[in-house]
Amino acid sequence: MNLMKLVIGKPLGFCFGVKRAIDELERALGRYGEVYALGSPIHNEEEVKRLISMGLKLIEKVECLPPNAVVFIRAHGTTPEIFDMVRKKGSIVIDGTCPSVKNAQEKARLLSKEGYNVVVVGDPKHPEVQSIKGHALGEVYVVTSPKDVEAFPAKDKIGVVSQTTQEEGMLLAIVSALVPKSRELRVYNTICKATLHRQETVKKLASETEGVIVIGGHNSTNTAKLVEVAKKEGCDVLWIAKSDEIDEDWLKNKSIIGIAAGASTPDWLINDVISSLSCR
């Protein structure tokens, strides 16, 4: 195999919101020894395993919480109802909600208070989207593509927010499809800047290399978006969660490879992949 050149994309690794959340969680684990999280605190299985080894306990329902537990709210946020249920259990709450997610939650609530029918652009099953929906008053519509808008009922006032990890082009396409559906349309672009920067990095890598390796959990939405961006650029892309998923056949005949990573990918995993590739 020819000597490979690795082009490391920047930014790389945890975004501000995820780093803030994990730092908060690690401090809580150090102080209390045992912390409960409602759902996975981060969409990266290897990082979750590390946190579990430090004392993290994963649960899916508030009913599973023991009394007076320490509870961590992940970066994706949660609904006001869940907050109330947790506090009624006498829990100590560590709120790791990303500031960008809080902004989307606040904008959804504001729009609904001002009489807009709220539309959230994103994955309806994603915990962040569920948390944004929970902060709005009344009915909330979740759309994933312009096709979802075709059967959308006409409304006098429509307000739009986005899941923070969406691709900006998709948000623009959906907004354009909504224009004829409403007399008044208000849009808040709540896509996180860190998401946009990482997507721009992948576009640049795609133009400079013979293939891009994207490192991130296979359940990570923001990582999936980076893979989509690379494919749209016509780039040969390999999505891996850790170094032992590197495909030797994919590496063949490539001399310049780009390295990108999702905003929920820890530095230690990225460094492990880079070290593994450098030894080839």
C-alpha cells in the first residue's frame, strides 16, 4: 500500500454543548459516585461505556428512579413535564441541556405563545426534537423533508424551528415548501453553528482528498449528517464508530484520506483511529 497522507478536519471532536454536558456529568460522578441518566447521555456507545464504568446508571423512565437520586439531563434536553416528575421524586437535577437546544426550545415556546402553528424540522423520534416539542404550547408538527409538507394543512400563521443538527439546505427547502401554506411565516434558524462548521469541514475534505473517514456513533444524528454531506459531494466515505471498524479494502489505492468526526465523538476515540491509520 502507498504511504497515506491524513488530512485532519477542523473542528474535530466534542462541540461546546456536548463537552459542557460531559464535563458536568463527570463532575457529578466524581462528587456523588452514582448518577442516573434518562436515556443515553451521548450518542456514542464507547463513551457511554466509559461513563458507566465511572458510576453512570442508564434508565428510560422516571418511574425507574429511586428516591432522592442524582439525575443527569442530557445535552438533548427534555420536556418541562419530565423535569417536574424528576423533582417530585426529590432528585438532585444536573441539567446538561445544550445552550443551542435551549434556544430552540425557547423559540418554539415563544412562537406558540404568539399564536403560530409550530413546525419543527428534524427527526420525530430524536430526543432533542421531543424536548423541543415539549416546550411548545398546543399542537406541534415535525417534518423531515419537503415531501412531508405536501399534505400539510394551510395555516394562517406558521412558525419554524429546527433540530440543531439539521443540514441547512434541508431547512431552506422545507421553509420554501411552507411559503404557500401560510399567510404569515416566521423562521428561526436554530441549527447550531458547530454543526454548520463541521459540515463545511466535510465539504472541504471531500474536495481535497480521495476519501473521508467519518468517526462517530452509528446512532448519532449529527454524524449521519456529515456522512450525507460527504456523499452529496460525490466523495467516497467510510463511517466508523471506532478503529477496529476500519475497512482495509476501502483504504486500498487511496493516498490522501480526510478525517472528520461527529460532535459527539470523544477525542480519545478520534486519536485511536488516527494512530491506527498512521501505523499502516
